[in-house]
Amino acid sequence: MTNRTRQNRIALTGGAAAAEALRQIEPDVMPVYPITPQTPIIETYAKLRADGEVVTEIIQVESEHSAISASVGSSAAGARTVTATSSQGLALMNEILYIASGMRLPILMVISARALSAPINIHGDHSDVMDARDAGWIQIFSENAQEAYDNVIIGMKLAEKVRIPTMVIMDGFSTSHSVENLEILPSEKVKEFVGEFWPEKYLLDVENPVTFGPLALQNSYFEFKVDQEKAMERAVSEYLAIAKEFERLSGRKKDYFEAYELEDAEQVIILAGSAAGTTKDVVDKLRKQGKKVGLLKINLFRPFPRKEIVEALKNAKSIAIMERAISSGTYPPIYQDILNGLYQTKQEKNIQSIVYSLGGRDIFAKDIEKVFENLIKEDMIGEIKYIL
Amino acid sequence: MKYHKDIFEIIFHARGGQGAKSAAEILAQAAVNEGKFVQAFPQFGPERSGAPTKTFVRISNKEIRTHEPIVDPDVVVVLDETILDSEIVTDGLDKNEALIVGTEKTDVEIRQKTGFGGKIYAVDANGISMDIIGQPRPNTVILGKIVQVTEAVGLDSVIDEFRKIFEKKIGQEATDKNILAIEKAYDTI
């Protein structure tokens, strides 16, 4: 036992909270390469390894490209594999992200989301994870340290259940470096929840030799990709089943998204990550003034639970989709997904695309209040609005 | 907790390497041990040894959801008085709120320097630390004064937390001295 207490109520940074969940899961292999603001996760875990609290094989590699490549090898060999990164690290991994998902390897990657260069910026936004949104990975966002902890546990089980690699995302600095209250589960409960990892097929199963990632040309590549996409579609309901199982275990509500004062809301903000907490405070304030406002916080982003989200928006008149990323040359990612869902269900709403907090720019409650006020006034502009 | 808001907010001003982050985290963990809700986070910027830093602490009896930086503190703590030469530390601090400064100077001198109209507590945290511990540990020593002024957490909770973190690292004797220094800062007027 170290001074990191094993008591139920503790205070940890989001990064340390993720490392605590990983300690309880105790993966077989963790290839790592440091990058701000992810480093506290692997640093905390490496210390646990050095202290003999876990037996995970930590592989220090020479780049993020190698970290994910080693993860692919390790996972294909049959080992429960976890890594972590941010920003340029995730961008450098890009080509191997598709290999991990195409080979259906259930790697868990914890991400402290950060801006992409240039100009150089080490602070939080969602540019890195949005860049990876089409790579065939499941993506789960976290609002705070508690959700980072919970989602690491949910994400590990989900990845292995559906054999799709999974990113658990927290906001760089605002969550990764902020000490917040955390309730942790008993380690044996976490181990029992996640279970042992016995892949159906793996390279070190010498009795049943298989090939991973072979050549597939015109006659079969297409079928592989369609099958992969079908698995991704099935992951929607599998996520919910595992999230609800975790809810029963922890007592903390889990769903595709968090509906905060959403049921009768006429003006709604949709966003993902740490600004959700600030938005809830604003919703409470405006509700006290009799304004029917609400929040839809995205938890599961890939696969995108389109049907369920648009169903929850049926009473909304005006919607602002606030994002910490740009999709250059068009509207930002979540906006595109929401618009698509609304169109498919023939719902006409006033919708506004807002970009905020790029490169760690602070977002204040007063900024969010202004977004709601503009929604109430239906003072909408067609173009993307930037909260500078 | 004294003062007026649902969430009690403290800003620490220090220089990189002076241990404001450690002090903030001890305070936060002590509050958690009392069943309270907390946040402790640095101002996110490049931290260089010796450069001015800001560290934020929130303590509340209910869940803290905001992730805004603190702009309207109840108390401002300055670990290193030379910060006052380059930074305006009293932004957002009202007349009924408090400024705690680690300094050999008097509260009157600090008032002259800052022009702050509210309560000023000048505490020679470095001097107390050198006298009792024999080493400069103003960051943890000043916790005693913060607790006395704000009543945000109990002195016992801070001491228990300090012991829990440091006893294995620095031994019982050094821990006892540090705690004595925290108590001394608590008792200074």
C-alpha cells in the first residue's frame, strides 16, 4: 500500500483517475510514449509498475507510431493491451489506427485531447480525436475525472466484447490535470466486471494458426470493410448494455448521452467533454428564471447513436452544437452528425454551429449563457459562430 | 466556511517550483476527507521554474460541476511577496474578502504595496519554516494560516493529510516539525 489511498472517496486528477482504473484492470501489455497532456497517465502507471503493484509489461518505445504498432502486435498475440496519447501523438498513429480496427483488435487507448499544430499548442481541444473519428475506433467522451475512470472500465470491456479498438477521451488539462472528487470501486469488482481476456483467435495460439491482416484485393476487401462497419453498428447497443451493467455496479447513471433538463427544453446545447459541467450550472440558473433550456452531453460519439439522440431532441425548438474542433472547409463534426439525424427523421429545428475553446481558450459560464440567450431570441446565423 | 458563495474559491499565486500545487492538493484532499467536494488545478500555461504561477482551489458542500478558471476568488494566497512587484493579485477580491501573503513585512506594508482595502494577513511562513523545520517550506506552513482565516477545512484534517502524504517520505521527526510549523502559522495573529 502506498499513500495513494484505497478508500472509496479520494481526489485525483483525471489522468491519475484513468491510471487508477488501469491499475484495477491490470492489462497485460502497455506500450507507451510520453506526450503532454497525456503523460500523467502513463507516468502514474509506470510508478505503480515500479512499486510492484501491477505486473503489466510496459514497453517504452521511440514514438507514438511505434506505441500503436507494438499495441497491434501485442493485441494480435492475445494480450490485453492499453496505450495512451494526445494530439500529435494520435496524428502520428493515424495509419496504424486503421490497421488496429481493420484487424479487429480490442486495444484500449486513453486520450487527453489536445490541439493539433501548427501553431504549436499543448492545450485542450478535440482536434486530435475528431481527426481520428473515421478510423474505425469506438470513441467515448468524459466530462470529468470520475467519468474518465468509469469510461476506462466500460471501454475495456466494450472493446473486447465487440472486438473494436476503443478510445476513452478526456479533455487535456481541464480534466487530465485537475484534481477532483473520485469514487472508486473495489478492485475485485472491477476485475470481475471486465473479466479475463480470452480472444477467440490469437497469434500465439499455435494449435490453431491464423493470419491477421492479410492481403485482400478486389474480390474481398470490400466485404471485410462492410463486415467491420456492421460490427460498428452492433457496438451501439453493446455499449448501452455494458454502460447499464456498469450503472448497476457503480450507482452512477450511464447512457449514450446525458440528458440534463432536456425533456421539456425548448433551447438545447449539445456538446462533449468538460464544458458540460459549466453548462449544467448555467442551465440551473436559467431554469430558475423560468427559461426552458437544457443540455445534451455526448458520451458515445463513435458509433454515433443517431436515432436515440434525435429522439431526445424532439421537443427542442433551437439547438446550438458547441464543438472544440473545426472540420476544415465544412461544418464541424458533431454538427454534421446531428443535422444528418434530424434530416433523416424529418425534424426541422433552428440549429447553430458554434466553435469554442480551441487551443485551451477558457470558456466561461457567461459565454454559455449568451449562447442560450441567442437561442431564446432565435438570433441565429447560418454560418459557424466562433466564441473567441 | 466563511464568506458568501456556495463554492469557496481560492487562488494561490507563487513561483514555479514553490509548491503551490502541493499545498492546493493537500487542502483539497483534506476537504475530501471531510466529505466535501473539491477541485484543484493550475492555471494551464507553460510552467517554468521561478516564473509566476496561479493555482486554483474550489471547496464546496455540494458537487462542483463548473470547469471555469476562478475569476472571483474569496481568498487570494501569495506564497512569494516578490510576485506583488509584477502581478495584480487582488483582481476579483472584494473588501470583505482576504489576502494572505507570505512575507516578513507587516500587513500595513502589504496594504501600501497592493492598495487592497480588504483584510490582509501577513505571515512570515518562510521564517516560521526556517525556525522550526530548518528548511524553507512556506507552501505547507502557510496552510495553517489559510485554515485559520477561511475555516474552509479543519486544521486537524490538513494535519492528518500532511502526515498521510509525508510521514513515509520524510520520517516521523521531520513530519512532526512540519506540522508544528503549520500550527504555528495557524496561531500567528
